[in-house]
Amino acid sequence: MNAAQVRAKARLAMKRREEEIETEEMEGGELNLVPYLDIVTNVMLFLLATVTSGLILGNINSALPEYSPPGTAGTQNADNTPEEPPLQMAAFVTQEKITFTSVSGQEGSFERPLIELPATKRGESYDYAKLTEAAQGVVLRRFKGRLPMAVDKDDKPVCIGQDAKILPKTACRPKGATEVIMTVDAQIPYHVIISVMDALRQNTAKDSTYPDNLLFPDVIFATGIK
């Protein structure tokens, strides 16, 4: 027997031994269940936590009746009146025109604005008198004879008359009624912005008296448009 035959027999014997070892492991080996038990345990904990959260979120939010002294069951607070929805007036100033309308849709809308004033000179001049007239019309329709709302030391809305007496909130305009959102094109010069603010702030005509001549003095600047 030469060396090549010896090496061939050795390789065959090693291969046969490897096959025997694999067969013994497959027949006599045990399945490791620890990883599977870990997975099952984690899933069970997750399910329990989910069920607990669902029960908490599913509770009915209820409150006990408030106690009131005898004899006050039929009385009502005059100030506990529903708040009026804000107008949210807005003025959009571009080089071509000034658009005056309300974001809430109560005095015009984006599709059908309250008034549109074309520029008499592109980006330089507009009919500010008509803008004041439109703002005056809104005040007369919505807040005729009503004072602007003030705030107390705690920054809470309060209605104060001209004689410094506290009035019911219905005697004053609702909160935010003197605000106007102003959106200005980036190319609009500074003097136009000031003129628009003046036109919306107050009606200076002699036949217009306080408080109806107070229009929208509180200007809120929004992001410019182009």
C-alpha cells in the first residue's frame, strides 16, 4: 500500500467519524428552550402593560356636583355669558392692493374679502380713507357703543366704564376685538405700513365719537407674503 492510498483511507475514516458525530448529536441532543421562554415572558409583560394602560384611558371622566349654599341654586352670575367668537380681522398689503377681511369668516373671507383697495400708485399709495371706512363699518356692526376690554392687575379681562366703574363684560368688546393681523409684502415702503396702521387705528372724522371711533389699534404683524 502506497502513501496515496494511506491518505485516502485516513480521509475516508475522518469523514465517516464526522458523519457519526452529527448523527449522534441529532438523535441524542436536547433543544435549548431558554431563549424561547425569554421571548414569551417579554411578550406577556408587554400585553399586561397594554391592557393596564387601556383600562386607565378607558375611564369615564366624571366630576361630582359642586356644593352651593342654600338659596343660591336659582341665581346666575351676570358675567358667566358665553364668549363671542373673535373676528380676527386681517389686512394684507401687497404692491397691487390692500385686502381687508376676517380670518374667522365673520366679516368677509379669503375667497370673498370684505374690501379690496387697488393701489393708486403701485406699492406707494392707496385709498386709506376707504380702509378706515371699512374698519368703521365692522365696529358699528359688531361693537356699536361698546368700550374696549381692559385687563386687571392679574392680566384678566375686565370691563371698566369711563367713570372707572366695573361693568358687565357684555358692555365691552370681547377680548381681541381691537386686534388686526397685518401681513405686508417685503417691497412695501415703511411710510405705507404706517399709513395703513393709522387708517386702521382710529377714525379721526369729527362726526365719529368714542368709543365707536376706536377701530383696531392693536396690530399683530404676520409673516410677509410675495
